[in-house]
Amino acid sequence: MPFDDTSSAIAETDSAGSEQLPASRKQRNKTALTETFLKNVKPSDKLQKFTDGMGLYLVVLPSGVKTFRYDYRVPKADGSAKRETLTIGRFEPGTASRLEDELKTLDYGLAVSLKDARALRDRASRLVEVGESPSRAKAEQRAVAAEAPTFGSWVQKYFEFKSDPKSGDECLADSTLDLRKSVYRRLLQEPLGKLRLEEIKPTALAELLDGVKSNNGPGPAVHARELVLLVYRFAIGKGVEVANPAESIQRRTIATFKARERNLNRREVKVFIDALQTTQTMPTLRLVLKFMLLTMVRKGEFIDATWKEIDWERSSWTIPAARMKAGKAHTVPLSEQAMDILTTLRSCFPSSRYLHPGRYESDIPISNATLNRSIDATVKAINDKLAPDAEPFEGFSVHDLRRTASTRLNEAMFPEALIEACLAHQKQDQVAAAYNHAKHMGPRRALMQGWADMVDCWMKGESAKEVIGATKVRIDAAAHDDADMDL
């Protein structure tokens, strides 16, 4: 049962039994405490105790720290009663009172208002009435909380789930998973990793993301917010009852981005192809990925390609209408580098009708996922070698190789209509139609050879400026040459 000591502040021991409190002066005002009194009471050279009522009182330490405590007695088996003290919380001016629902789960020991302290005292007194010790319950709650999974442990469970093939469609591509792991390691692990899920509040998370945006940029901040959002959703889906702090932080309050389709810059082309040479995949698949970069074709256009489509004499590859997106046959002029790759593939697969057959059967082509898996493995190898604070190499798909060629050629100021013709994009304007006509194969061949030469320059770490200039001259010359009219 609670008890009041309104006559004086008697020396006492708190629930831990470790701090012997000296006697203090009597509280002059025997009535209940007020917020004004709490704000204005000053520390002295001795501990002071001010009673509120029903066992609740304020302790003011010489350091100026003000804490609410609750004294009570718990019956013992022998009929006696044990005196205990529960630290309700500390008083800090300006602390707002909680709503009723918040008080139900409010822990002891936090900053509280006078109203909160009285509500917590009432909660503790109800335990005392049924013979239970609030201090013991508090210690047990702390022990449970110490063993509760942290945000960091939930992140690891999330990564394990998303990397498990048995998760089916929930399984993420290696490149995406590596990006999210990097975001956690660099931006979230230190500030959030050791916190329990319920300890991460929207306001604190918003401040953290603002800091990430300021120090690392809006992109990393958006990715950090998304990872927190997804980890909480994963935990909630596993039955954890907790509010998701990222739900109340709208992505647009961090940054908005125009849709960006991935393409590799010149440095990334070199980094990727260099890493590709040591990736744990079939050597011929490495050649195929470079071949697709050089020819700008779609994945489906290559996978089912057969050797009868290759014209070795004219260094060209005619893709039949059935495999073209626009439903019209498309002839690809092949650069010297592309021809070298085809020659190697032919040597490796002499008995198959496909440019690259499946791994175990020569009469079927490679699967749709094979090339993307090789890219993912290469991107992972690149990121594994990066320094912890380095920006991760962003993943991409086979189709992004085609987009890379288009972007870099447009960046080099080659004729847009000519680039579109090489990509087999259907244009309505007459210029594009003219470039797409068979008699203008010459300019397209010049551009395709120039593109392959540009890639070679980047692989050597050299500028492609001279190659670009020479290619434009050849394109102009080919546009006035009728040598390819019979193609």
C-alpha cells in the first residue's frame, strides 16, 4: 500500500538499494505539487523531497535533476510489509502530457509531466493493491526489452528473407539487395541498429533523414527511408505490433525525382567489363554481354538468334520480323569487334544452331534470366571490393546496355535519326525512314563501328574524342556512297 510522509523528507533507499538519501527540509506547502512549483524549485547543497500525495513525491538532487518517486509497501509471506521505491520519471519543464492511449504503454523512467507522473503512480498503485511489486515488474520489463529484437536484427532477417530463393517472387535481385545492404551499413546501422523497433519515432527518423540528405544527398536519403519502411512492414507482417515511423514521412518531403532509366557512363562501362572478366560465369556469356552492348539489340532478339541469320561475307545480322518488336525484319551491321565475338562463339558451339545454346543442351537457347544473372554477379563483385564509405555501383539489366549505347551516342552528338535507325526504333519522320532504308546501310555501319571503337577507347582508359570525330567523317562520306545500295 502507498504511504505519505508529509512531516519530513526521511532518509531512504531506492528500489536498487544503492543510494542512501540524506534527510531534507520539510516541504513548506503541504498541498499537492503544481507545475509552477516544479519549474521554480531550486536545488540546494542537499537532496530535497516534496510530497504530492498518495506516495508520490518529487526529489530534487543537488545537481538540479528532478525526479518523481513513489513509495509503497508490498506484503510479505510472513505478514510483514516490504518498503520499496519506484522511480516514476524525471521532470523536465515543457514536457507535454501524454494522451490516455499513450499512457497505457508509457515506460517508467522517462521525462514526464506532473499529470503523467500521477497517472503512472495510479498504475503502479493498482499493482500494489493486488500484492505485486511495480519495481520488480519494471525490472522484468527491462530484461524483456533487453532481449527484444533490435532494428538491426530485423534488418538482417529482412535481408535473409529477400535473398532466399524459397521466398519466390519476394526474392530480390542481387544488385538490389546489395544496394540496400550498402544503404543500411553506411547510413542506418550506427544510429538505428541497436534500437528496438518501438524506440524509433517519426520525428527522430525525419531528423536523421534530413541529415542524410544534407550530408549524402537526396537519393541516399530516399533509399534510407524506403529501407526503414520495408523493414517495419516485414516485421509487422511477422506479427510484431508496432507503428511504422516511416509511414508518416512522405517520400516527396525528402525529394522527388523524374523517372530515370539506367545507363552506364564511360567510367562504369570500363568498370563493368573489367569486372566481368573475372565473374564466376561462363566465358562465352561474358562475350555475349559485350556483343549486346556493341550491337544495341534487345535480349529477346539475341536469345533465339541462329547462325543462319548471320551473313559472314557482309558482316551483318538480319533479325527476322517475328522476333522484332515492330514486326519488321532488322539488319544489324556488325563491327569488327562484334565479328570477332561471333567467330569465338561459333568455335565454342559448332554443333548448335543458336548463337549461344543452353548450358546443358545445344538444341535450346539460353534462358531469359541467364544474362541478367551474370550482370547481377558482376555488380555484386564490384560492390564487394568497394570501401565501406564508397557509393555502390548501381545494378542494371540487359536492356540497359542498349540504353547505354543510345545515351552515349546521343551525348556524342551523332545524328539522332541515325541512332534510332540502329536501334530499330520506328520513326515517322522522313529522315529516320531514309536512314532505315537499305541503301543507307553505309552510315549505320560507320556508326556501329565507331561505337565499338569508342568502347575500346574507354576500356583502355583513353578519351574517345578522336574516334568520335573520325566516325562522323565516315558517316558523312558513307551517306554519299552508293556502294551499299544492293544490301
